[in-house]
Amino acid sequence: MLTVPFVLTVLFFIMILGIACWGLRQTSNVGDFFLGGNTLGPWLLAVSYGTTYFSAAAFIGFAGRLGWQYGLNALWIALGNTLLGGLLAWLVLGKQTRRMSHNLNTMTMPEFFSMRYDSQKMKAISAVIIFVFMIPYSASIYQGLSYLFESTFHIPFWVALLIITVFSSVYVTLGGYKAVARVDFLQGIIMFFGAILMIVFLLRSFGGLSNVLESIDSTRAELAALDPSDPLAIKAPLSVWILPGLIFMTSFGVWGLPQMVHKYYAIKDERQIFRGAVVTTIFAFFVVGAAYFAGTMCPLMEKDLLLPGGAEKMNIESLVPTLLTTRLPEFMMAIILLLVLSASISTLTSLVLVSASAVTIDLYKGYINPNATQERMLFLMRLFSVLFIVASFIITVSKVTWIITLMSISWGAIAGAFMAPFMYGLFWKRTTKAGAYAGMITGLLLSNGLFFGSMYYSYCYNLPPIANAYAPVFASIAMIVPFIVVPIVSLMTKPPKQEAIDRAFKNEK
């Protein structure tokens, strides 16, 4: 039987594939495929930034789990994402990133490291980091989106995942960034108005805003008073640092993620940066605020819905899908499905483009075949896009771990390795190659060492696993410490060559 969500989803897929086919005709070289030819205006890029920032992992995994655990305090994460990850990131990074990428003639973050620090090896190392650690991030998005498809269409998890995987493979390999940015804009409109409508209908279903605010506090108090062995019991956080770690990781982590920095490279005119910052901030305020506010309402659901089928353990990853499918009318559920689908596809396409470019542009053309033709490069970009998606599918279908853990590992490793060398490279002329290497290695070792070390510690001493809960804290530490390491090592090593500094900071006072 055809339902409203099914019909709208099929029409949505058809529309996106149509734009992807248009993008295929507009793409003749790698620059078109990866940067859209540097012809994109502030509205397209700002909305594309927002849709890439917030995916199914935010709507499904983060919103439900953190709303359940922290209640209304989870809204601090939304505020941090809006002001720090949106507004401040654009104002601080936008102009300088675009200017220096043009000075150095770079399209990717590994190319930036190579040209800024005169190191081909750094390009190869950073390209491998991107491809390897982007896969868990991509898997977290597939996992969250598949949960929603499973709840809406009542199909097995792996079937939902396979449908999404095949569709995203066809879409991104055809269209390139010109198509992606335009689809992101349409998807952003759906996300913006869909998020507002979602909150309006949820508030009506629970008796209005004042009733919801009172009920959230009282219900969470009741659940916190339950016996800790009860699956519905809300347990106290293991540490007061977990929530600040989440805020820091999700707000500042995007400053060092290649798929977010990539947006600044494609800005048509740096005079448009302020407008892009404003659009991004407004978009983030409503979309991410709505996502986390919906997550805080999850404890208000009936107990029999929280434990579907009499399961012994509650599936906390499916809290938001259960909330939406039981509290929203069918037509509204169709809009929400498109909302989450839009957010996820936008993020996935950005991850795929950045990961494929790391292998094709930075490794293949940088080392194996410097004289590769544009046709060859385009073919490889599309090939590695598909391989990246397949690898993400394999991790997701095995349900290795929780969504938040997957995202934390990825953000901690990539942002920890890149953020300090990237920002010092943008703004401090004294940054040296040794300092950048030290920061990159420190971030990478800390993010993985803390996480897997805590897992090993728990295993050896037969303790409850703490790695999943502390993953955001580990990621935050991995981002912060390199900001101390890079300047110390840089001041202790030989200054960079003046000609390299002049090239990078050309036309600056």
C-alpha cells in the first residue's frame, strides 16, 4: 500500500537524481567535481555548510541519547553548535582559508599542508588519515538514517541501509559538487521548515510548551529514581566533563574537519563571507535547536514504546524514530523523513567527496602519476567515492558500536590531527613543518590512545566499559593539546623559508 512518506521519498529520490544528471553534464574536470568551479554564492555555500554539519547522526543518535541523558541541558550543545561551530567558524576561518587556498593554489586540506609546510609526505599522511577515519563517521550517518527508515517503512535494517547506500553511490558519483551544492540548498529548505513544523506538532501532541517543560523535569526525576538495573533508569553521567566535552567536540571539531573547511575553498567572493555567516547561524539555530529539543521529549513517551517487543534492553538509538512515528501525523512524518534524509545525504556527499579527493588528488596525482589526465582523475574520483561508500556500508551493517562513539572517534582523530596545524598555518607565520608534524601526530595518538587504552584498561580489570561514554572527552583532549605542542616545537626548530611564507601570505599586511 502506497503511503504519503513512501510517495514523497520516491519523488525526493527522483528529484535528486535529476539534478545529479544535470551535474554530470556540468562537470568536465576535477575542479568542477570537487569545488564547483569556485562559482558558488553565499546562500548556496552557507546552507550547504549547515546541511553538511547536521546529519542523521545529530537528529537520531545525538538528539535521542543526549536528550534522554541530560534533558534540557542538551540544548547547550545546540547553542554551542550555532555560535561556535557556525557563526564564529565562518568569521574566523572563512576569509583567510579562501585567500590562502588561492595563494597556494590548493583544493584540499592535504594539499594545503603540503604547500604551506613544503612537505609532500604530510600530504600523503593527511590523505590516509582522512580516508580511514571518515569511514566511521559516514557509517554513523548510515546507521542513524537506517533506523528511521526501519521505523517508518517497517523494513529490515539491512534493506533500508542497502537502499540508501545504492542511492547515495549513484547520486554523488554522477553530480559532483555543483549538483551537491544545489541539492543541499533544496534540502536545506526542507530541513529548516521541517524542523520548525516538527517542534510545533510535538508540542501540540504533549499539551503545549509549558506542559512539556514541566513534564520533562518531572519525568526525568521519576526515571532517575528507578533502580539502576531498570532499563528505563536514567543514570547519572560518569563525569561532569562529558557534557562540556560534547559541546566542545561538536562545536569546535568542525574547525578542523576537511569536509567543512572545503566550503570556504569554494566561496566565489570573500566579501560574501559575512552574509554566509549570518545565514549559517540562523539555519543552525532552528535546525539543530529543534533536533535537540525533540530529543529532550523522548522520556515523555509511554514505557511500552520505550521497550518495543518486551526487549530486555532499550535501544536508545531508536528513541527519536519511535517518538516521531508515534507522535506525528502521517504527512508530518513524511516531511520529517525528508528532513533527516536531506541532512544525511548532504553530509554523506561531503564526506565522500573529501575522502575520494584525498586518495585521487593527494595520493594518486601527488605520488603515483603526477601527469594524470583530467579524464583519468574524474574516473578515479568516482571509483573511490563508491569504494568509500561500500566500506561505510560494511561497518554499518555489522552494527559495530553506537552512533556517538563512531562520530567521536572520527572527529577526535581528524580534528585532533588537523585543527592546530591548519589554524596555526593560516594565522602564524612562524609555524614550522616540525611543529605541524608534532601537532598532527599528537592529536592522532591522543584520540586513539585514550579511547582504545580505556577499552583495554576496562577489559584487563574487568570493569564496565567507559570508552563509549568518555569518547567526546577524549576527542576534545586530542583537539586541545596540539595547540600547545605546535608553537612549542615551532619555536624550538628552524623557521620556515621566507619564500614559502611570502607565497602563503601574499597580499597581506
